Amino acid sequence: MQPMNSASAPGAMRPASELEAGTPSSRGQVLAWASWDWGSAAFNAVMTTFVFTVYLTSSAFGGEDSASAVLGAALAVAGFAIALLAPVTGQRSDAGGRRKLWLGVNSAAVAVLTGLCFFVFPRPEFLLLGVSLIALGNVFFEFAGVNYNAMLAQVSTPRNIGKVSGLGWGAGYLGGIVALLAVLQLFVQPAFQWFGASTQDSLNIRLVAVFSALWFFVFALPVLFAVPELPRTPQARRLGFLASYGLLFRRIKAIYATSPHTIYFLLASAVFRDGLAAVFTFGGIIAAGTFGFTLSQVIFFAIFGNVVAAVGAVAGGFLDDKVGPKAVIAGSLVGLLVAGTAILLLGNGTYTFFGMDWAGSTTFWVFGLFLCLFVGPAQSSSRAYLARLAPHGESGELFGLYATTGRAVSFLAPALFTLCITVATPLVPAGEAQRWGILGIMVVLLAGLLVLLPVKSPDKAPIAVVPVS
């Protein structure tokens, strides 16, 4: 299908994809863009996955099982807010020529909310404050991610988009390693004595929140200076916030009419990305609660896991440019299902394989690292898949839909995780129920894979033709 030439008149159509319409960027712009991913590790790896949520689900807040359920519920509420608002915020940042501005505003909000976690003291009455800050931080982090992901088309070309996207994810994982090492050496197992190493009222862990806020803020800055802003379009002046939803629905209809597999991919990725997010959100919690990892052991695992994940993301980026994103995503989901099922079935017992005794901690180390290997390529190629199909000047809105479709079902993995724990609690010995939350995550990943299989790869799907107004 040949795209129509665009004019500024109402009802005109956009041309081609934003990726193809863009100009090659410099290496400095690519690195500045990837710096945001590097900085985001402070929120993803330190706060959400391996340190602060592990702290929130500890016995100080009422016990692993109950606190995990509260955290899951809070993240589900955050997902609803993201689903409702993300596409319109992306649309308006595109039309208003404010993609970079809103990336900065939302990144700053994440940094502030992260810093406020310093005031979450280790007592049950502070659990609600802690999970609320993490949940609200997730909302603004997703809004920032909409604009950041949309910039992928501004810093890449059709030939290297997989590599650039993989570089960004790899930078995030490597940033996670450096951030976690700093957290370990300064706060958890301090290499020298200083006031921030004090464990009284969990001061050391609360200071991790301050460290994470500063880390994210500093490394989010380069992209705001290196990548140019989008041009402003007249529609930004005419449309009110509620009217933006009307335009959004017209564009969804046009996308479905001209490129239905774009919509099919949004739906499929919504499901499996929710499972991917749950792997990171609940991975550290399961390591501590089910397999008995101390916080230091969780951080050591996170460091090795991020090395493996970075390798997987970068390798997946090269494969993406050669075999296409769909093949990379499907293969990664199969690998995740195998590794996750092994952790679920083997649990924390002792088993003999090939004449060797495997303890529960060994099981989690081996198969947990396999999980890390496959998560990165699936995430990176999903971003690259959609960027290939984004209509010119509409990447923000499309990535807003990407966030919305994901968050529209983001209750699935947390809810199934919580449900499986709740159902298992009266049926298994005390302390064993949390492991069965893994079953809920695996169900979501399997469903995502099955929905993805009939979706066409981007080279076989036309670019959507959408109305300007």
C-alpha cells in the first residue's frame, strides 16, 4: 500500500514510517539516547526488582506473602492509570513538539518519587506509603518510556534499529550492574564505615532510594541535550485533552484498516510484556522469600543476571536485524517458559542430576540466569518491531498505545501471581506459597506466545496510514 502524500489540511494522511523518514544520527546521539536506559536501571533493577521491593516484602512489613500481595495489588492499580493516559500523553507530546520536554518532566517525577522512598521506615504502617511510591513511580516511568521509546526512530535507521534498540537495553543492564555494585559496596556490605552504612531503622536501605534517584536523574540528562525536539504541529493548539481521545480512536480505526497486524502485535505484546515485567518485578522477591537469599545474595545474583541479560540484549539486537524481531521474540518466550517452569517444579528442594546434588539455591542460580538471558531480547525486539511500523510523526502516540495495551492487561501477571499465592497458602507448608506465584507468570508468558504466533513480521505488514486530525 502506497502512503498518501500529506498536507496540513484536516483529514490528510501521514506518509511512510517515522523510521524511514528520519535522517541518520551521530554516534554521540545514540550513546546519549542509550544513557537514559543506563540510568533507568536505578529504578528498574535497584528499586523495583532487587533491593527496595525486597525490603518492602520483608518481615518488617508484615511478612513475605502478605506484603507481596499488597505490592502486586498496587502495581495493578498503577497499570490501570497507565492504560488510561499513556496514548494521549504520547499523542500530545508528538503533536506539540514536546516529546523531549515530557521525557524530562516524567523522568524528574520518577527521580523525586524514588527519593521520597527514603521516608519508608521498616514498620508495617509504612507499607502502604512504600508500595504507593513505587506504584506511582511506575506510572511516571512508563510515561517517560513512551517518549523515550518513540525517540528510537530518531536515532536509528532501518538497517541498524535492532542493534540500537539492543544497545539501549544492554546499557540498561550494564548500568544495573554498576548501580548494584555501588549499592552493595556503599550500603549493604559497605567497604568502609560511614553514616550511610547504618542499619538502624534500615537507614542504609532507605539511602539506596536517594542514591537511585540521583543516579537516574544524572544519566537521564544527556538525551535531553543531544537529540533534537520534534517540530510542533497545528493540531496541538486546537485539541483539548478530552478531544485527544476522539482523535486517538479515529487513528486506531485507521491503523486497523490499513495495517491490522500492527494492532495484532500490540495485543500480543501486551500479554507477553506483562509476563516479562513480572519476571523482573517479582524475581528478587522470590529469590529472597522462596529460596532464602539474603539481600546481599540477591544483589550478587542481580549483578550476574544483568551481565547475562546485557549479552542477551546485544546479541538479540544483531539477530533482530538479520532474522527479524518476531523470530527473536518467539524464541525468547520459549526459553523463558522452559526456565520458569524448571524453577517452579524444582523449587527449593535437593535433586540429583548427572550424579550431582542440586540445592534449591543452585536451581535458582542456573535457571534464573536463563530467565535473564531471554528477557532482554524479547523486550528489545518488541520495541524495534513497533518502531518499524510507526507512521511518520506518530511514534509517541503508537508507543503510548504500546504502553496502554500492555498496561490494559498489566493486572494479569500481578493478579495471577497474587491469586496463585492465595490459593496455595492453605494447601502448602508455611513459606512455600510464594513459589507458586511463578505459575501465574508462566501462564501469562505462554498466552502471549500463542497470540504472537499468527502475527506477521514487520517486513510483511504495511505501514499504517492515519488521519492527521
